[in-house]
Amino acid sequence: MNAIEIRNLSKHFGAKQALAGLDMTVPQGAIYGFIGENGSGKSTTEKIICGLLLPSGGSVKLFGKDYTDGDVRAKIGVLIEQPGCFPNYSVWNNLLLQAANLGIQNAEEEVRKVLKIVRMEGSASNKFKNCSLGMKQRIGIAMALLGDPALLVLDEPINGLDADGMRIMREVLVDITRNQGRTVLISSHILSELEKIATHYGIIRGGKMIREMTAEELDADCPVFIALRAENMELAETLLRRRFLRVEKDEERGLLRVYDRVPPEDAARYLYELGVTVSEIFTQKISLEEYYTSLMHGEVRA
């Protein structure tokens, strides 16, 4: 069973069309990375799934039922934008209030459980206003986890976090899917972090889904290339272009890339025989960020 099935979803805000026949499938147990530029329709889609907006057309099913079904709505936990907490209340009291809003029995036990999941047991007495951004985002996830939801919808939960905050967030998201069987729909502009945890991807542009794929399919679509640095980069580029079909400059890292399927030692030997010494050479696969950029520019067929 799929956690989310969206078919031909549309949404208009007056004359503006935010979603234009969107199709989307999120398998149960997935970490689904939802990717798109600002204004592409990500947040609109998430808000419709969560019942915060009404669609103009199309259908949304959650776990096989219409998304308006009361039983299925109880299975959703949400963090969109930022957690709604009282700044002068402690983390513990904010979570207790949310548990009361949800009518949760054994509220204190549930709060302890979600604090442990998000690695915040030792911070329960902290006032919310004194928490770091990373802690506040994890508090938001803890609030979303109250009531034991099967699906979490998270809008940009890792933006603005430092390296340690991102690491903890990754651990939390992998734990709640792999070890607890939940499904996570997560949007983020930090594609390098999504690439470390996502099992599935959906890329949206102009209110339409242009590509859905598994992590394995993305891996198969991302070519391996040879990256090298030589003493004379200008001459190396000229010579490599004579021999190989696809050679590109990586201006940011000061490297040359060869995409032909040849062993790296063949490229190094070729340059050496023509008097160019290679100082560094290795193989690498293009990243999710590069794949996404190429797709947006039409270099990858949608």
C-alpha cells in the first residue's frame, strides 16, 4: 500500500495556477525527498495533504483512503514552517499542551517517548526561546510525532541547521522510518543532505511532477566521471577533447571531467605520453544537486 497517492491534483489562487495536474506516489515506509525551486508547488501540495488547503481538482489518497477521512487524518504528523510553541514555556510543557490538544492518553509517557526519539531527553526543562534552531526543529518533529502518526509531512526541517544539527536530524529521520515503520515526506533545498537519507524522490516544476524515482534509479541515472588536475590545465583540456567525447571543466573545484567510460589510468597515461603530468585523478559520480540542475536545464530528459 502507498502512503500517499495523488492524481491530477490542481490548485488555483485566483488567476494563478499553483498546481497543474500533479501526480505523486509515496510508498509506505519511504523517506520521500520532495524537490523543486521556490514557487514550484511543494508547499501547496504539502498543505493540501495536511488539510490546510482545499484542492481545485484531482484526488488525494492516504493509505488507500480519501485524505478527508477522519481515521486517516489522525495518522498524519505535520511540521510546516516552524513549530507553534510558547517561547517562555519549557520544551516539556509545550509538548504536554500539544498532547492535551490531541486528546492523548498517558500524555507524560508519550512526551518522554518522543523526546527520546528526537534526542532531546536532557533538554526537556529548557525554555523554548532558549533552544537553538536545530533543537527547535527537533521539538517540532517531536510535536508531529505525538499521537503515533504513520506519516510525517516535513517542510524544510533541515534548512539553517549547522553540520551537527543536520547529522542529528538525519539520524532521527532514518530511525523513525527504518526502525519504526513510519513514512516521511520531506522537502528541502539542501539536496546534499536529502541524498544521504532519501529512499525516493519527486521533482516538481511549475506545479507538475516531472520525475519520480527511487534512490537506486537515481544512482543508475547519475554517470561516473573521471576528475583530474594537471600541471598545465589548458593544454590538458585541449588534448583530452581530441581523444574523448565528453570533457567538461569544473570551474568551482579547478578540475577537468571526462565522462567517457574509460579507466582513469588510460586518461592519465594519454596525457603523460603527450608531455602533460597529472597531479590528481579519481572517479566520482554526479550528485543529486547536479542531476537536479541538469534536469531543470533540460540536459537530462524528464
